[in-house]
Amino acid sequence: MFFSKRYSLLCHCESRRWRGKAILIRDCRVASLLAMTFIVSFFLIGCGKPKGAGGHTGMPPGGFIINVVAAKAAVEFIEEKIALVGTLVANESVEIKSEIDGVVEDINCDEGRPVKAGDILFRIDENKLRHTLEEARSALNLAETTAKRYETLIKSRAVSQQEYDEINAGLASNRAKVQLMEE
């Protein structure tokens, strides 16, 4: 090593804590490290690129030679294309539900075509609906006939008031079913 433990190196620090104070470095490791740093830096500075005859490297001042290809400017059309991957979502959607059960007989609209409120989109097979309506009307007629019979029976006290009320409730229920189906 260049320094022994007997020697010390005097340094002046400019940091905020040690400003203007002298520091003695007594550790030979630190001193030898500083000395080696200075020697290596001077060695690297002195070992530059070899110079040619007359002290020139043969290159123009400023460094490296760069190959450049020049072309004449021309007006051309540039087509801009952007390829993207994504998912499309409709800004409006409507859920279509039928008020009655049945088989779809006819579709009166095309997919993707705009529709307005009130447009007929589907036609449902009416045979089943007609049959159900006829059944409801028959049940209503039976309920009306039964109610008339019970009306005469209640006047003669042959049936209880509870039985008469049940028959009238059934009559009202059958009227509501027929009215709903006719709408």
C-alpha cells in the first residue's frame, strides 16, 4: 500500500455538517483507496485513442463517421389504418316479452332494423288462445247458472251463506278471466 497507518491525510469537507472543518483520515484503507482512485483516473485519461502521424486520427473533428443515405422528397399518399380488437355493445337494448303464451307463427321484423313503439314484431298462433277463451267463457256461463240457482236456494234457506258466497266469488273470478283474455 502507498500509506502506512502512521500517515494521515488532511481533507476539507464542504458538506453542511462538516463545512470548514478539517478531517484527519487515519485509516490506511481509506487513504489507499483515494490514492488508487486518483492513479486509475490519471491512467485512463492518459490512455486515449492512438493518434496517427502528426497527432491526427484520420477522422474529422467531432468524432465518428456516420453513413447517410439521402433521397429526394416526393409527395405521396399515406394510408392510415388502425387494427383494433374489441367488443361492441349496443347503447340501447330492449327485452321483449309476450303477455300471453303461444307459439310464434310469424316474425314481422328484420334483425338490426329499427322499430317504433306499436309496431307488430311477432304474430302468435291464435288457435290455442281462442280455445282457452272458449273454455273461460264456458266456465263463466256455468258459474252464472250456478249462481242463479244458489240465489233461489239462499232465499229458501236451503244452502248456507258461506256456500252462496263461494259461488259468487267463483263467478267474479271467471268474469275477470274472460275480460282479461278478451283484451
